[in-house]
Amino acid sequence: MASKDRPMTTTAVIITLVALMILGLGLLIISQMREKARIERMRRIRALEDSHSLLRRFTDELPASYLNKTLRRMILERALELAGKLRELGAPGNVEARIEADQAALTALEAGQTGGLDESALKNPEQVREMRQLLQMLFRFVERQKNAGRIHSGTAKEYLGHIIFLIHKCYADLRVHEAQEHYHNRKFRRAIHSYYLAASELEKLKDNSEARQLVQQYRERIKALNELADGKTQDIPPKEKPMPTKVNKEWEQFIEEEAAWKKKADYD
């Protein structure tokens, strides 16, 4: 009997060891799957938080005049949708505060309160560079909404064209502010040069009516300043309110960055 019991005991041990190995391997796989799911969940939460924050930057940091009511509403509704997804995922932090802020912004929008940055805050190349980068991200956001079928292609084309106009207008506006400063310092030739640069920037948008109107205004101002610089007139009251600004060599890097971006997204 003893000789017959030994093989059975050995077999039982082997089976037990195999079972333990399978159980351990199963537990390891389950643990790895849970960890992978946790990492994926955190990745999704981080992506949603970043996207939500970017959308609110559009509404809070872009000048109020840059976004019409329809586009602003679309951005806020998308932000509210992302905040809802964060709540579903049980994201850390005060998600309810995000949702309440988005709902409050939508309510204010319907009441005619748009919010946003004051355009007069754009006083130097660094600020304008940041604004243009934000507009470029808005451009890509609208493209994604079009590709996802959330907005009609015709509407998207209108928005994208307007965003391109704003990207150029940021530069032109700052050059106009620089021209105003030169004018009030009675540096008329420098003022003319700044107006010329502003006009040249908007002349790149040949099919945009707003750009053409502004170029015409700048050309008229250049003509008046030329007469003043030549001594044909005594003085010319500026049509625009003076806006002091400090413009320096940052423009060289600024223009290089703009040229690089335009190669990727030229919507003229």
C-alpha cells in the first residue's frame, strides 16, 4: 500500500503547485490589468482637465470681441460636456465647481454678459505672441469640432476664416498702438512706418472685407501723416485713442514664429 500511496502524493503535490502557479499568474494578470486601467483612467482625467482648462482660456483670456455669441456658446457647452465626463470618472478636485462655473458662464452669455479680456491689455509683443498662440489652438479646436461632425463645414469655414483674421489683426493692432505713440512723440516718419507694417500685415488677407476696411483706414492715416511730416499741415488729431506700448526686438522672433505656423495652417 505504501508504494502505491507515494505516486499519488507526488501527483497531488504537482497538481497543487501547478494550481498555485496558475492562481498566482491569474492574480498577477488581474493586478496588471487593474493598474493599467488606473493609469488609463488618470490619463483620461488629465486629458479632459487640460481640454477643459483650454476651453475656458478661450472664453476668459480672449478679448470679448473675438468670439461671437454662437462660437462662445459652443465652447462653453463643450466645456460643460467635458466637466460632466470628469464627474463620471470620479476625477479628483472640485469638479462640481467646474460645472457650476460653466453653467454660470452660459447663463451670463444668454443675458448678454460675455466676459473676456480687454483688447487694450495687449501692449507688447510677448502678450500678442501669447494671444496668437491661443488663437492658433482655437483654430485647431474648431477644426476638430468640424471633423467630429459637431458643427457644419460651412460654419466651421466661417469661424476659421475669422480666427485667421484675428491672428493677423493682433499684430496689426499692436503696430497701430506703436504708431500712435510715435505720433504723440511727434516722430511722424516712425508712425508712418508702423502704420505701413500694420497695413502690410492685413493685406495678406485679400478676401477679408474687415481687413480691407482697416487697410484703407491705415492708408488714409499714412497719407495724412506724410503731409504733416512734409510740413503741409500743422497737426492731425489722431482718430484712435492713444495707447502707449513698448515694442522691441522681440518682433524678429515673433515674425519668424508666425511664418512657421502659417506654413501649417494658411487659410487665406
